[in-house]
Amino acid sequence: MNAPFPSGDSRAVRLPVDHPRVKTGKIGVLLVNLGTPDGTDYWSMRRYLKEFLSDRRVIETPRIIWWPLLNGIILTTRPGRKGKDYASIWNKERDESPLRTITRSQSEKLAASLASAAPNLVVDWAMRYGNPSMASRIDALQKEGCDRLLLVPLYPQYAAATSATVCDKAFDALKTMRWQPVLRVAPPWADDPVYIEAVTGSMKKELAKLAFEPEVILASFHGVPQSYLAKGDPYHCQCQKTARLMREALGLDKTRFRITFQSRFGPEEWLQPYTDKTVEALAKEGVKNLAVCMPGFTADCLETLEEIAGENAEIFHHNGGENFAAIPCLNDSEEGMRVIEHVVRRELMGWI
């Protein structure tokens, strides 16, 4: 049987009347962020944490050790505690996490911005863990007629536990498809001038709104175990490069602008210096005015809103600090959308 071709193709042939009707000719862009629970209740949190903490990219501990800990202790005790943390930042108007709200908005704004330049483009969004799942959105894009797909992991810096696992999940979905869309994956943009200009420009505007001048600014990145660096993960180096370029663009020295790592989990040593320990030490040393930015996050989430703006602010004040500011992420701001659109347009070259 002759294969079908997109409408308008000079090679198009008349198809048999019983040939399946298949949409083709469109290009899909899928923005993917880490993930979110569907609710703050115990069982929603447990489902989300089980999916997240079962990923071998995230937890590399041998299964014979990790599985009893995860299923016997962690998934019994942690959902209740994390549910309370999520409840403190929950978007009650939409009954969802801020990460879901912001990622949806990023997708909608990107689609509107690219509509005139690429009318055959379909923009969608998904979560690596939780909903909407990557498999469901890839399937939806294919049914919409997307035979080419650009996957955009929303991480400026590459890590196996973030960017790579997004690719893993996409490949899992593609393995089930008879007709796979052609796949491109956007690379990280840790040192992209558009990104550096956006995060520093946004920071300057936020700092100008403060009633105090920070003595120190911390650039806090999500941590990973130190062993991942030893195994060859480039994440630490890319975070360092981002921080250096930001520091240079802001005209600050290493005393005023410092890099730290947050969100460590378990007894293993993680990338240092730790954000919470640095915040505590600065307050004890007499620093009264502190600001923290999170340039590795493209959207505000539990780690930025509860951990930094909540927990770390409390640590700072408890140890003698006076003024603390958590600088918002780029989110769906003009600067944030400029970065995402820049990356997407660059990676779609030759397709649109």
C-alpha cells in the first residue's frame, strides 16, 4: 500500500476509502517541568512521592537498600509532612500547586507569541511526575497531527536527575507508538546570554523594590548528591558558570554574590555550600540584610516558596538577621517568556 503524505505534497496519492484517517503536518512543542501532586492530602502526596522517589535517575541507591526504606518508612511518614508544606503555598483559587499554574501559563503565552510565525505549531505542557503526564500529552500531540516534536525540559542547567529523566520518560512513551514523531530535545541554557540578561535584569528590578539593600545575595540552586558529580554529571559545573556570569553582569564580587545548594535529602553528602547552613552562618556573623535568588528554577514552586521564602527566612531571622528577601523566579514574566521563546525558536530552526 502506498504511504500517505501530508496534504499538498506533490507525492500525495489517492488513498483507499478504508485507509485510516491520520492527521499529519504539525509541529509539537512540549514544555516539561519537574512535577506536582494533584492535592495536598495524604494519598495524593503518596502517589506523587512514590513516582518521584522510585526514579532510578533521582535515587541511585541500590534497590535492595532503597526499596524497603521507601515503601516501609518514607511513603508512610513523608506524605503527611510534605502535604502540610504544599498546603502553605497551594493556589487555592485553582486548587493546584503554583508550579502547575505557572507552567500552564508559560505554555499558553508561548503559543500566543508563536501563533503568527508558525500556524502549524501546537504548544503543550506536562509534568515529569504527576499530571498532566508526559505520555498523555505526547499522545495528544500526535493525535493533533504533530509528526515532529520539540521536547523542552525546563531546566537551565543539565542534570541526569532532571533533564535526562525527562528524556527517559519521553522515550518510554515513544516506544509504545507505531508511528513515532521525529524528536528534538532542547539543550540546557546555563550560559546563554539571553538567559543571563533575563535573570540579572529581573533581579535588578526586584531588588529596586526592596526597602533595604542586601549585604549579601545568594544564588541558590537545587542540590544533588556529591557522588553524582564524581560520576560525571555536569550539573555542578553549569551552576557555577551561571553564577559566575550573573555575578559579572551584576558587577558584584564573590563576597556579595555567592552560590549555594538547597533541598538535600537523606544522609549522603550533597553539593556544598548548603543554602540553609550558609543563611544561618551569615546571620550569626552579623549580616542583617540578605536576598536569595533561585536561577536554576524556571517557575516558583515548593522549593522556592516554602523552602527559601519560608524556612530559610525563618532561619535567618531566628539567628539575628533582620531583612530577608526571596527573589521570584522568572516564571511567566516578560523576561521569563523571552528566554523560553528564544530557546524554542532556536531549536525549531529548519522546521519553521
